[in-house]
Amino acid sequence: MYAYQRQEKTQRRLHVVPQKRKKTSVVIRQPRVIKPKTNYVAQIFRLSVVFSFLALFMYFVFPTCYHRLIKQVFYPQTIKQTTENIQGMAVKNWSKPADADLYSIAYPIVNYISNDMFLNRLLLTPTIQKMHSEVTTMYHTTEMSGLKTQLNNLASQYPMIKPSIYVWEYENGKYVDINADKLYPAASIIKIPVLIRLFKSIEAKQMTIYDDMTLTSYYQSPGSGSLQYAQTGRKYSLDQLAKTMIQDSDNTSTNMLIAKVGGMDDVNIGLRDWGISKTYLRTWLPDLKGTNKTTAQDMAKLLYNLDNPGFLNINSREYIIDYLSHVKNNRLIEAGLGEGALFVHKTGDIGTMLGDAGIVYAPNGKKYIVVILASRPHNAPQGKDFIVKASNLIYKAIVG
């Protein structure tokens, strides 16, 4: 027994208890992520595309949505009034023109040698020689050299005045030409072709002289004339508007008549059809910047053809002569005429250009066309003095 117990104790001593293994933590390293460099150029490009889209949307789409949807819902009366305002206006640029004219920058030559206009844009188009022209050209014999010398001497006394003068005498076809083909601001003299275009439309049965138009605030324009202060909503016949346009040089009635005949493009197309090569209408009145242009020769040619039965019928001529013979401004060419002379004319004044164009009927039967355009410092009184004295020299040289 004792031997068995010793053996058991010996085995217990010899029994080796295995040691517990220490736990070790395994660290798993994540692969290194390399961040791509920021492409600022691409981001700027994307932002520019977004902003460009928004700008185009605000410029082109939003105004249309505003006028066609929002205003119709919240301002129906304004829409109704606007509809009345555009009566008879086939083409008109409703937006304010940008300061930078990209077309003129791309095609600068049209500003100098343009011969047509479409949608208020000067164009250079091929010239088509018509088989028959509505207007005829004055026949010229000899230039009145003595009178031309007198006028040039007078101009030398007014160095600040840059004149354009054209005189043509009916009896013998004698004439005077001083810068007569040079473009000048037309001012209110542009109302002569507007008046002729009106009666050409009447002759074409497009309207009658008894038709009327409603005055709205849209047409009312500052400058000369009293309709700018008249109550809106009143109706005026075309006869009344034409009379006011010429006799009072009213800008509001002029714009109404331009709209009635179809807009500025229609007036310009008429001028080209008639054979008036340089005159054009580019701006609604008042044209204080002088963008509407004419020449002394062009205006003389129109005045000469008032007597042309192939250009205007007798009824149109009677109306036009009546309007032009009652112009209230008699302080320019008319002030230099002799006693008893009759003058059928239209004046123009935008400050930097003063002019007068008409036909003189002298008591002794003499008859001549005279157009004087004077570029001057703004509102300089020397411009008026020059025109009056030049008119007196011309009258004495032709009538005696």
C-alpha cells in the first residue's frame, strides 16, 4: 500500500501542467488609399456651364414665361393694354438694344455703305436695277457758280457750322451742290418720307385717311409735339395724325404712323423702291443721337417727285402739299425769303443738327427746291443764323 501511494505521489510530481498560451493580437494593415488630385479646371468648367445655362434661361426663357404666363394670371389688364399698344406694328424691337452691337463689330462695313435694312439691321445687298422707277431725277444743266461761291464765303464766316446745301431751279435746271450727297442726321425731316409712305399705303388700299388709331402711353414720346401730354385712350384719324406730325413736328403721332404703315422696315423698303438710295429710318422718334440719316439730294428728290403723277396721285399730292404748307416753324429758310413767297417744307432740329427742306414759290413765278442741313455745336444759335442768311442769298440769286 505504501509502495502504491509513493508511486502515485511520484506520478503527481512528474505530472506537468501545460501553461496557458498568451493571446496575441494580430494587426491587419489596410491598404493605403491614394486620393486623386483635385481637378480645379474641370470644376471651373462645370460651374461656368451651369452659370451660362442659368444666364441664358433668365435672359431668354424667363421673360417669355413672365409675359405669357405670370402676367396673364396676375396682371391681365396690363396684357390687354399691351395688345392695344402694338396695333398695326408688324415689326418692332421690344428689347432695349445692347450697348455692344456684335453684328456691327463683325461687319463694320455696313455702317458706311449699307443700302438696305431688315428688322432694324443695316444690310449690304446686291443692287437690282429696276426696269421702271416710280421717282424721276431732276435734270441738271449748269451749276450756279456765283451763288456757290457766295454760300462758301458765308460758310467760312461760321467755322463751327458744317453745312450741306442743295438748290435746284425748275425753269432752267440750274443747281448748287455743296456736300449734298453726304449723310447727315435727318432729325424731323425724316417725317417727309414717313408721310409719303402713309399715302402710298392709302393708294394701295391698305387703309384710308379716315381710319383712326388709339393713343396709348406706349406711343407717347418726348420732344416736340403736344400728343405726349394728351390723355390716353383717345382716337385720332390718320388725317389728324399726319397733320400734327408735319405742322407741329409731333413725335408721338410720327411713331403712331410709322407703326400703322408696318414699322421702320416698311418705310425703308419704300425708300429703296422709290430710288432713294441713302436715306434710312433706324430709330423711333425722338432720335436725339441722330441715327436716322438722309442727304440733301435725297430730300430734294422726294420733294421734286411730289409733282410726279406716276409717283403720287392728285389726292395724295393735295393732302401732302397742304400739310407741308402749314408748318409752324418759319424761323429757318422761310425767314430768309422775300415778301409774298410761299414755302412748302419740313424742318428738323436735334440740337447738333438743324435743317430745313422745301419748295419755294416766288411771287414772280420762279420756283426752286432748297435743302440746307447744318451740323453745329449743340443748340448753337449760329446754325439758325447761317441758314437764314444762306436762304436769303439763294432767294436773291434766283428770284432777284
